[in-house]
Amino acid sequence: MSRIVLGVSGGIAAYKACEVLRRLREAGHEITVVPTENALRFVGETTFSALSGRPVASDVFTDASAIPHVRLGREADLVLVVPATADLLARQAAGRADDLLTNVLLTATCPVLVCPAMHSEMWTNAATRHNVATLRERGVVVLDPASGRLAGPDSGVGRLPEPAEIVAVAQSLLDGDVATHASGRDLSGLRVVVSAGGTHEAIDPVRFIGNASSGRMGVEIARAAALRGAQVTLVAAHVDVPPPSSVDVRTVDSTADLAAAMAEAVLRADVVVMAAAPADFTPRSAASTKIKKSGDEGLSLDLVQTPDILARLTATRPQGQTIVGFAAETIADESSLAEAGIAKLVRKGADLLVVNDVSDSKVFGMPDTSVLIVDAAGVLDRVTASKAVVAHRLLDAVVRHRATAI
Ligand code: CTP
């Protein structure tokens, strides 16, 4: 359970803060809502206090003996602002303290995540760009708004990202030391391609060969890279979790589809992460009609090996491209696991490889994992944490690798 201050400023997207609040509460967090005066024109205090199960804190002078303007920020594990209007960003960047929310933002020592939402002209205005850059320099995590329908008939950039996305980013900031990287935008200007999920190899129109991959790890890497400023393409096979709203998604079904989509997506990529679990074998040919049972006879499948996509990508990579592979092994001993990972990295020609022990189904579909990150020379990092934190540690290794390789 973490203590979160949910600031709400006065924009039409304020109603979506209710959904963010509901989801954070369901995840077990204690949330104090701090709306601005204008936010309360959009959503009433009763709604916020009913959803949070706590009184709403909206002004500096109510209950002044408890010093809410200092206490709330000091005691929070995360301050989250949904939505952040252009005016709120300006007041925050200027260091104003003219209402309770800006006081909380000035006193917070925990990670601060702000989620701007406004009309496109306001978002792209030089004043707002400057304010966002100032806040990022100071360590504030600013989630880029999405493109899509805005208030009224307009559409464009400036839309609040989906509540599920905001909650996923908020959770990653609570999980570990992620805020510095997310605010520092150290992947700005880089194109990152990430594959995720397990492929399906058709046996007939209703059956397929699949695997236990949930795609969570790849999705977290895509989210983390986008948060750090990269332009991200997620090539998603079958994934059990929604893709981040900030990335370009291409969906694929089989290993052959994945191979084709990756070959195209990586052409101009700086970093490629093969987190997908392609099937190693596929039926020689899929039946065009449903295979029927015949008496009590079994069924034999004629399987052929699929191409090794990672090995192909490393063999044909453009200069300067960093390629990361994954290996799921059933080896409990750490040094044997590292050895197997390094051998696979060398065999496939990857620069970095994330290797983990998947014995006892302790990884698939779980939010947490335990991995080694290796290069050809040895173990670079060992991490046991949420997949979001592992994603950031992997990206740290990528940044270090590129700094020494270029
Ligand atoms: N991979 C791939 N194409 C395949 C199979 C795997 O690109 N047809 C990639 C995975 O995305 C991962 C890495 O190769 O990044 C290692 O996957 P893994 O299944 O562990 O490798 P295999 O080649 O199947 O190794 P082995 O069966 O020898 O363990």
C-alpha cells in the first residue's frame, strides 16, 4: 500500500481522474484527492471523497492546524496530477504556491507524475513546451498526451492518455527508482522496436500451437522506452495485457508474421528488443478445414523449425543498431544460467541478453521477475523486481552499451 496524492486541475479530462482514482484504490493504495478550485467545477467533491473513501483536501486554510500544505507532500509516496492543465504546468514551473495543489507540488520529495491534457494549440505553444522542459529538468515525470478526440469537435495531440496507462506508469514509479530516467528522457531521438508475446502456429482453422508468454515484459519495455522519450514500435504477437497508448502497435499472429513485421520495423531502428516468444516449431502445413477425430486414433503433427528471427536480425543489422535478446531457461543455478545466457547471446549475435529461470512457472504472466542481464563478457546486472523496473534496468544497460560501443 502506498500513499498517493491525486491532484486534479480544471480541464474537461477531470472526469477521467475518477477512473484513475478507482483503479489506484482497487490496487490497494491510499489516495488523497487535491482538486483545484476549477477542477471542482467539473467534478464534485462528493464524487472524489466517495471514490477515495477519504475527505477531499482542497484548500490551505481548512484544518490549518494540521498544516495540510506541507504534510500532504511530505508524507506522499507519489504525487500524481490528472489532468494537468496548461495553467497548472505554468504555475508549477514558476514555483507558485497559490493553492493547496501547488503547495503540495512544492513540498513533495517523492516522485511526481503529471499528465497534461489540453487543446493542441496550448500543448504545442512555446510557453507550455518551455514549462514542460523546465519541469522535466527538475525531475518531474511528464507523460506526453495522446492524439485523438479533444473537447468539442476537435481532435489532435493533447488528449489525456487512457487511465490504464496512467496507472501503469504511476505503479512503475512506486515500484522502484524509475523517476530520474523517466524525467531525464535519455532515449529522446532514438527509435526503439520491441517484440512481445507468444506466437500461434495454426494446426487447422480452430487449433494452434502456442506458449505461456503473456507479453508483459515486452509491453513494459515498450512503455519504459516511450516514457524515456524514444519513438517506439511494439510488434505484438499474442499479449494478455493492453499495449501502452504512447507506442505504435503492429499486431501479428504466427512466427512467420512476426519475422516479416520485424524485418520491416527494424530498418531504421536504433535499438531492437526481441522479447517475444516465437514458436520454435510450426506445422509443415495447416489443414484448411477442421481436423476431425477418427475412431480412437491419436494425431501426429509434422512440425518444421521456424526461422530464428533474432539471428537473422543480427546478421543483417544496420551499423550502430543495438540488439537485445531474451532467453527463458529452466536452470536454477545462477552461474550456469549466466553461462547459458552468454552462450545463446554469442550464438545469436546479440549485444545484450536478458536471461531468467522459468522453472516452476514463477515468471509467466506475473508482474515480478528475476533476471540476469549479460553481454559477451559476463553478467552486467541482476534484478529481482517488477517487470516495469526490470525494463528500466535493461534500458540503462542499453544506454551504457551504446555509450561505449559508439
Ligand atoms: N527467437 C527468435 N526466433 C525464434 C525463436 C527465438 O528470434 N524462432 C528469439 C527470442 O525472441 C529470444 C531469443 O531468440 O529473444 C531466445 O529465445 P529462445 O526460445 O530461448 O531460443 P532458442 O533458439 O529456442 O534456444 P533453445 O531452444 O536452444 O533454448
